[in-house]
Amino acid sequence: MAKIRKISSIENGIAEVIKILSEDEIEEAIGKGISFLRKCSDPDQPQQIDHNDSIKLDLACIKKKKAPPLLNSHEYIMSANVAELDVQNDDDLDAVLVKFTILHGKLVEVIKKAQEPSSDKGEEISVVEKKEIFEAIKSIEDKIMKLKISIDKKN
């Protein structure tokens, strides 16, 4: 029977890597086999992944145009611990979802504006416009993290 891993754990991030990368891709990225990663993903085993290996695995996932699962796990763990200091209003899922929708709308607006013929470089996206787009994406990522934390706190 498959073990259930906490969403906020490195073990869950490793399990996601195993879903994304083939055995050969894992071997190529870190020089270790999939059995090593399976041991690292088992919360009941003492085996732990090396930080440098986690970076290499995330980079391999990014090459496949997938989100980096281990980085996401680290961000989640950090946010969850820091969130205890200032999440007073973010426990309301409806409020977080409304804020997320607003941020999504802003992202769409920034991208469309950057692609207008009357923008800095016309339909080509300028460096300044890219910066604005990445800032809008970061705001959404932050809100997604708060959403995950809010959901995780619900018992």
C-alpha cells in the first residue's frame, strides 16, 4: 500500500520528482538510481536527499517544463513556518481565492498590455515588461502558497 506523505514534506517533493523523471533521467541528474530516491521519499526511512541532488533533480524537472517539486516543498515548509507570524486573515479560503482571482486578472492585463502594438517594443515583450510580468507571477505564486497553507491548516 502506498504511503501517504504530508504535502508540506520533502518526501512528497521527492515522490513528485519520481513521477516526472524517468529512471534514466534521475541517474543522469544525480548519478544515483530510482531506488535511492524511493528510500529518500519514505518518511519512515533514515535516508535523506542531499541538497545538491535536490537542486539537480529540480533542474531536470524544469528541463521537462515541469515545476520544481523540491523547491516547491522547501518554499511551502518555509512559508508555513513564517506564516504563523502573519497569516491572521489568510485562513479564510474565500478571501484568499478572491485575492488570487484579482492577481490573476492583473497578470493577464500586464501580459496583454505588453503584447499590444503600442507597447514599448510592440508585440515583442521588452525587458521592463518582462519584469512586470514576473512580478505579477510572483504575486500569484505567493498567494498560491498562502492558499496551500490555509488549506493545510484546516483539520
